[in-house]
Amino acid sequence: MTTARLPLFPLNAVLFPGLVLPLNVFEERYRAMMRELLKTDESEPRRFAVVAIRDGREVAPTAPGMPDQTALPEKGPGAGFGPDPIQAFHRVGCIADAATIRERSNGSFEVMATGTTRVKLLSVDATGPYLVAEIEEIPEELGDEAGTLAEGVLRAFRSYQKRLAGARERSLTTSDLPDDPSVVSYLVAAAAVLDTPAKQRLLQAPDTATRLREELTLLRSETAVLRHLPSLPAVELTRAPTSPN
């Protein structure tokens, strides 16, 4: 297994391989991370690891707590994540490759990254200006009947999208659809409106076929629920905002 040490960026969201991740970076610990990544030559990948937060806060407190009005805000790379930060995170995450890192005049950063490879979190170092993780890459195994399952998931996802957005019935052309089962599994996992625990389960599925089977069950269940709901402006639910960090 390939292991590495990478800067760690915890989020209240799940990053999947192939998913574009926009970030608005304003906390000092993450600013320091971006300044370090900018030292990497543009010809090389500017990689960091992203994990979903299990327990903690993506943004450290910035105001005194109650009832002690003299209490100082928590600071440091592990602020908000407790004395042992690794316990606050899910253990399976994703490597992100920052295609663009732009520093604003106020010192914050606008970042556009893309998920690449799933990783297992082995340890977290909080002794520096930002969190650093020791990670191990997780190979993507197809599993049995992944191709057939992908076709079923795409059909179920089309029905789900139509119910969610209130779109008229229409058939998608072959060019609209990916043909790689792994790509299909991550595309659907990222696009479906699911909570973080559900998305995390999909990310850490042992193989593509298992992920596709769970997605098929989830999509059918969600579509059945939507069928019995009144018409809602659900299109807003499909727009992922820039993550504030």
C-alpha cells in the first residue's frame, strides 16, 4: 500500500474522486496550508487530504463562550476537534488536487480542487501550523457485476433526478452517461441529496459493486418518498455552495 504525509483539510462534507471542490479559505490554519501548497511547483500536484468531520467544527470558535465572557477563542491546528483530533474524523477520505489557489488582498484564499484517490487516515499530527495526516491509498476494486449494476443505477438516478427537480420525462442520450462503473458510482454518490453519514458509507464501500448496490437501494427509496411529496422547489437542494473554511 502507498502511504504518504499530506496536509489535512477536515470538512462537514464528503469528497469523492472526480468531484470538484471549491473552497473559501479564511482560517489561519488553512491559510498556512495554502501558503505551503503554493510553494509546490505548478507542474507538480498540490495535494492535500480531505476527511469528513465526525464530531467537531469545521470553523473554530471566534467569540468568547458562555457564561465566561472572558474566555478566549480556541486556536491552533486542532481547534474545535478535541485533544485527539483523529477521533473527530471519519477514517476514510479523499485526496484533493488543487488546480488553482488564488490569494485575495485580505489574505484569504479562493481554491478550486478535485478529488482524486480514496485514502485511509492512519494518524494526525497537530504539532505544526496546520494538521498533517499520514494516509494510505485505497485501491478501487470493481467487484462482481459492476457493469450491470451501473446501468441499473443510472436508470434509477434519472428517475430520481426527474422527481427531485420536477423535470419532464425525457431520455438521455448515450453521450450524457459515463461508461465506467466506478465513475458512475462516484458521480451518483456526489450528486444525490443525501446526508453526510450516507455519503460517507458510499465513499468507504469496499468495492464499486457494493457502492452501486447501496446506491440502487437509496435511489429507489428516495424516489418513492419524492413521489408522495407535494411539488417543491427542490432544485435549490442540488446546488452545492462553496465550502466556507
